[in-house]
Amino acid sequence: MSGQAAKNQSAISVTNAKAQAHVALTERYRGPSTEPVGWNETLSVLLAHRSVRAFLPRKVEPWILEAAIAAAQSASSSLNLQLWSVIAVQDPERKARLCLGVADQRWIREAPLYLIWAADLSRHARIAERASVGDDLLDPDNLDPLATSLVDVSLAAQNAAVAFESLGLGFCYIGAVRLYQQELRDELALPSHVVPIFGMCVGYPDPDRPTGVKPRLPQAAVLHRERYDATAEAGYIDRYDAHMYAFQGEQKIQQVIWSEYSLRRLFNLHASEGREAYNAALRDLNLAR
Ligand SMILES: Cc1cc2nc3c(=O)[nH]c(=O)nc-3n(C[C@H](O)[C@H](O)[C@H](O)COP(=O)(O)O)c2cc1C
């Protein structure tokens, strides 16, 4: 390629990158944002994220699962302890049983692959047993192992999620699994100190049932420069309520005021029926007595 041709090529790709950035940022924030100076394909994949709840009946190829798990294992891990495991469920009957266990969400049944992501301290319990150092290695009153395993499993799962999206697949997290600890324990043969934190249905999105990019809070509501500053927050929340209301209208789903709805949902987290089983399971991560 001549020098001039190379120059033209890079001018085109800069223009394309800027256009891609503009579309992605406008969709995410629903409004003008500062012109980005740089952009790349990774950012395009990340910003195009939307939860997918309608899948084609097409299997996920084994290499894709393995690549996604390699991505998951490439995430940072506190002290490199790697305190997580994932159970891949593809058997339709088992998937259906797991679906019934979690308030029947159709997309779990439809997705060809259902991943159960678990915080896992059992591996270290076995290491301790093999080393004959006893099973009171951890202090059940110290929340650190619990927090560490929750962070580890979340970072790993999100890396896998981005890997799936980069390959043209879609996914949806399933948080309800936390309330069905006993059902999952039985169905998946989980030992103690393994606690399912969320599920993830994975598959090829059905193009006939598309989902839009859900707007997020204005960046200034979450990015605090140097010191925390919530003085302009009320305006950001009002603006976001309006964006979410418009989004729900476009998606033809029930329209609610985000700030009111999210308060109710947060309260439900405190009041949910399955919380005792979940609390007990989380205590198990500290190798509680
Ligand atoms: C931990 C976690 C649990 C979730 N659980 C569910 C769920 O049980 N069912 C569901 O349909 N979506 C679930 N979601 C997806 C969220 O509703 C979704 O990420 C959020 O509304 C933002 O939409 P978006 O992912 O399309 O941007 C969950 C997401 C997370 C992070």
C-alpha cells in the first residue's frame, strides 16, 4: 500500500471509529456525550451489551464454551485464589428442572446453554484436608473470604459474558438462583462451601425478537473526580427516569418510573422469601460452624 493510500485508509478507519463511538455512546446515554478521542472494537462490543431473553434453537459450539471459560479464567483473581466454579448445563431436561426451580423464566428453557456461576471455597477445604491442616482454617466471623469469592466469581463471569458477546452470542444473568440453594445443590451435586451466586443463559439471539440497548445513568452520576460529589444527583436521576420511561415505551414493556421501581426492588431484596437459605449458604462460604 502506498503512503497516501495508507493515510486514506487510516483516515477512513478513524472516521468509522468516531461514528461507531458516537452511535454507541448516544444509545447508552441517550444524549450528547463528549466526542471520544479514541475507540476500538472491544469498546463497541462492551457498549452494545443488552441482556438477551430470546434465543435461536442453535447449539453453542464446544469451542465457544471453552474459549469463554478461558476468558473467565483470565480475569484477575484476588491473591490468585480463584475462588469460583461454573457448572455448564446443556441437558434440556435438567435445564427445564432448573428453570422450574427459578420462577419459570422462559429464556432459561430456550437458551441452549445455562451456566451456574458459584463462589467456591470447597476446593481450598479439600486442599486443607489433603494437607491435614484441619477444617478450622478460616474464621467464620471474618467476612473477607466471602467477599473475595463473590468478587472473583463476578469478574470471571463478566469476562465470559463479554467473550460470548464478542462471538455474536447473547446472554442473560439469572439472579433468582440464589434463592433456590437446596434445589441447585441437589440437581448439580454441589458439595458444601459451593454457593451458586447467579445463572447465565447463553445462546444465539433470535433476530426476530430483538432487544434494545438499555440506557444507563448519566456518567456524572457514577464518576466522581477526586472527591465524591452528589450535589447534582437529583437532576441526573430525573433525567434517567425520563430516559428509562422512553426506552420501556419503545420496547413495548410496562412503563415504570425507574427511581420508584428500583426502591421497591431493593426493598424486596431485603424481604425475599428465599433469603434465609441464601444467608445460610453464604455463611457456608466462610466455612461457618
Ligand atoms: C446479578 C444479576 C442478576 C440478574 N438476574 C436476572 C434475572 O433473574 N432475570 C432476568 O431476566 N434478568 C436478570 N438480570 C439482567 C438485568 O435485569 C439487566 O442486566 C439489567 O436490567 C440491565 O439491562 P441490560 O443487561 O440489558 O443492559 C440480572 C443481572 C445481574 C447482573
